[in-house]
Amino acid sequence: MGSRRGRLATTMADAGDGVPPGSGLPDVTDASPAAARGYRVIALVVASALFMQQLDGTVLTIALPTMARDLGVPATNLSLALTSYLLSLALFIPASGTLADRFGSRTIFCGAIGVFLLGSILCAQAGSLPMLVAARFLQGIGGAMMVPVGRLVLLRSVRREDMVQALSWLVMPALVGPILGPPLGGLIVTWLDWRWIFYLNIPIGIAGILGALTLIPDIRGDGPQRFDTSGFVLSGIALGCLLFGFELSSRSGTGWIALALVGTGLAAGYAYIRHARRATDPILDLRLMQVPTFRLSVIGGSLTRITQGAQPFLLPLMFQIGFGLTAATTGTITMATAIGALAMKALAPRVLRRFGFRRSLIVSGLVSSLGYATCAFFRPDWPIAAIIGVLALSGFFTSFQFTGYNAIAYAEVADERMSAAASFYATFQQLMLSLGICVAATVLEVGTLARGGGAPTLAVFSTSFMVVSAISAAAFFWNRQFATDAGDTMSGHRP
């Protein structure tokens, strides 16, 4: 069982970070209708949603400076649009499994794509930053249900012997999307209008809905699921208020609002902790943090994801505002990170088998942090090839870290707690990506104000990269706490 869990968790991790894991690893029946239809068809239908989500996110980051100019706001303020989407994912992912069990996987999957498309259309029509933020939050609700529920469909309907191959088909769009996204975003911004970024989702989403209605069975859970409504409300208030409080803390004229939001978030967080201790099935089970490998993976992975969340926000702004590059050129350069991540996927199992989780995470964490710290020294006179090389190397080692964290997190989790663990982990995964954008935007805003306002200078961008890189480097202290034989059953490592 341990070996199978290791293979499955590693394959799920291969979707790349930023993609929510499934809401559990339910049992699979070999006689399901989907098995007869072929796992590749089911996987590709689900993958259409995954591809749409990944493409949307990576295309959008390239367009931030142009969008800010059209909406009449500083570019750093558009971090709210990115944060609201990721926050929405963090809030609603825990509810996805229960809703799918209650109303049917196909129903929720198709409905989620519809909500995502509605949010996309509203984003394209946005004439102000508040409207864009609200539309992105709606998009996030669809995304929170779309990918985890789609993954549940696959896990519940594909035969065990086809599972690894099916998940491999599923994760390919997650690897292709970030590669196509940056150059595609640059071309759209340069030759069309940034609003076409969101209209691009419509044909993909419609194809996904038609494929789901035709090919995916409407699978439900074995019995009625109890939904932790009180925990959902308290955790939502806590996470939402804290993130937006931190986001607003650096904005001029919003100090009291930010303070009120942070205070409310802390109070709601304390109330949720008390609730979770009493609840039988809390929506976020804090008792999972007593499992050593899960706790260390959450903490170390959270620190690393702060940097990963900040990087796609900082790089396009620095290249376009600081270097004066076009959106098309920026997109071509930043795709190097995704290419580096793709190159890692074939090597990760061999490296983990040779060196084990503990040693691999320690080394890869330091190298990836050093790579992103090197971005602080990028200047317009740097050769493009050198910049691409640094970004590819950083993407390679950062993606390796996420593969390791996403796999070892479940090494000691009991089967009956796997669903709760996946929801908990996915929530913090998205939350830390949001926090990374908040941290980067705060450093940019404070540094710009300290220099008298205006557009961020290269020195301010350098400071931002150094701050977020230092945060990810701090994961070293938690990586060292993994046992030397942690995850050996999963990786096949022999000391």
C-alpha cells in the first residue's frame, strides 16, 4: 500500500504547484462505466479544465502593466486581482469534495466550468479595479470546484491498474499551459487587447462542458456527507480578512481598514481553532499537523510557495516597467521557468530514489532560493540568454521541491484521513501563493513610497526579490527536521 500511495502522490504532484490536489484518494471500482470508455478520454476531458485554469493564470501575469494603464491604477495595485483569485481557491477547495458527493461529480464539474466562464466574461468587461477583483474572485470559486472535482472523477472512475497512466495524461496540460501562457499573453497584449485573455477561456470551457456531459458519469459519494458550515464560515472570514488586511496594509489611506481586517481575521482564526478542537469532522483538520512529515511539508512548502507566488508577479513588472521590454518579449523570457519545471519531471523520481527526500529537499531548496535571489541582480544589460538560464534553473529546482513536498506530505497519513489531508494541504498551498503576492506587492509599495513615489525602480525590485528569496531559504531549517529515512518507502531510497 505504501508503494502505491507513493506512486500516486508523486504523479498527482506532477501537475505542478498551484494546481489543487484532489480532495482525497477514494477507492476505485474496476467495473465503472468510465473504465470501459477508456481512461484517456476521461482524463483529457478533465484536463481541458486544468489547461484553461493554468493558461488563464500565466497569460494574465504578462498583461498586468497594460491592464493597470487602462484601468488607471498603479501596476502594483493589480496584485489584488491575483490575490482575490487565489484566496477564492483557498476558501472553496475544502468544500469541493462534499459538494461533489452530495450533488454528483459531473453536475458540480460542469457547474464549476460555467462559473469560471461567467467570471472570465465579467473580467473581460471590467472597467475598474474593484470590478476586476470581484470577477476574479468569482472565477476562483469556479476554479476551486473545477479541478479538484475533475480529479475526483478520474480517481473514482478509472481502474487501479490504469491510475498512474491516467494521471499522467491529466497533468500534461498543467505543464504545457505555463509554457504557452507567457508568450501567448505577450502576443495578445501587443497585437490585440488584454480583454481577449479572458475571452480565450470560452471555447475551451464550452468544449469541457460538452465533453463532460457526454463522457463523464455522474458519480456520487456512498452516503450523505456532513458539511462543517460553522468551520467553513469561520475559516473563510479568517483567511479572507487576514490576506486582504495584509494586502491593504501598504496602501496609503487604508491603514485603519487594514488594521480592522487583520484584527477581525485573528479573532475569527482563534474562534476556528476552538471550533476545530471540538468538531468531529472540521473542514480544516488541524490535528493533521501532529503527523511529522505532513507538518514539515506544510511548513517548508508554505515558505517556498511564498516565493513561487511572488515570482510570476514580480518578473513581468520588472521586465516591462524596469527594463522597458515589450509584453511579447517578457512572455518569451518568463516561459523559461516553466520549461525548467517541465525538464525536472522525468528526473525527480530518480533523484529521490538516489538521495532520499531529506537530502534532496535541503539541497534543492537552497539552490532554488539562490536562483530567485539572483533575479535581484538582473539589469537591462544582462544577456537574455543568461536571464533565461537563471530562470530555467530556478524553475527546475523549485518544481523539484514541490514534487517532493507534495509526495512526502502523505507518507504517514492514514488512509481514512487522506481526504482531509488533501483538502488541508491544497488550501494552504493556495493561501501561501496568495501571501507571496501580498508580500511582493507590499515590499514594492513601501520601497516606492520611500523613494518618493512614482513607478518602482530596479533597486526596489531587487529588494523585493531578496526578501521573498530569504523567506523560501528559511525552509532549510524545517527540511533538516525530516527523518533521514522519511519517505524511503515511497521513493525507493536505500541508505
